[in-house]
Amino acid sequence: MKKFLPLLTALLAACALALCVACSSGTASGSAEASTASSEASAASSEASAAASAAAGAVDPSALEDGEYTVEVTLEGGSGKAYVESPMQINVIEGDITAVVVWSSPNYDQMIVNGEQYLPVPRAGNSTFQIPLAELADELPIQAETTAMSEPHMIDYVIHFDLATLQQA
């Protein structure tokens, strides 16, 4: 709860400011100030809503504005040698969430997420995948195929998202 205190404080302050400005002035400049305060209150409310969702273990796409975000992640499974880049880039476009998964190796040639196969995006360097998500949850079970061994192997992993670290990039 302590980690959400700054967001709640900002939300309350923005609401109080909007109320004060709206009540104390009927002039055009007072109206503009009220509009700005109202916009700030709305943005703070959106951040507070996303933070509250994160505390529940998932972030609803409708709680996020369009844009680029980052979130700290860890990878569980496999031999423990592989990892994915953290923080991970999260893109939100018209309510659709896409996680950009960048592996520690160029040898991953496919991922299976929720029964769907994904191939790497063309890019120099390590294997990179764009994975659409219905919501941003605290865990994402995946399978990834590596070609680093004598023959390809599908390995089970879980990506853990630290939703408390979700922020706009």
C-alpha cells in the first residue's frame, strides 16, 4: 500500500485543485485553470487505476494510455543461463498490449505463448519477439525453442513482471 501512496496523494491534490479553481473563479482564466487541473486529475486517476490493477496482479489494457512503457522482469525456467532483457518494453496502441521480449542469445527461433506460435522479428543481435497480451499479468508462462544445442529444444519458462515498476518510457 505504501508504494501507491504518492499516486493517491497526487490524485487527491489534483482533485482538490480542480475543485478550488472551479469554485473560486468564474473568469475565462479560472475556467482554463480548472480545465488543466481536471486534465491533471484525470491523468493521476488513470495512473492510480493502473497502480491499483498492478496490486491485484494484472493491468487491464483499458487502464493504460497509448504509448511506450517499461517494466522490470525476471525469467524462471530452463538451465538458468538464459535471460530476457529487463526492463522490458511494453507498447500500448488503442488498448492492445505488446511485450517486446529480447533474449540473451540470438539462438531462439520461436516462442509459444497461450498456444500461439511467434517468430522473431528481423533485427540484428539477440532474438527479439513481439508478443501480444490480453492483459499485463504478473506471470506469463511461455515456451521458447533454442537452436544453441546439437538439435533444437523447446524449453518451458515463466516471465515474471514486477507490475509495481510499470512506467511510461
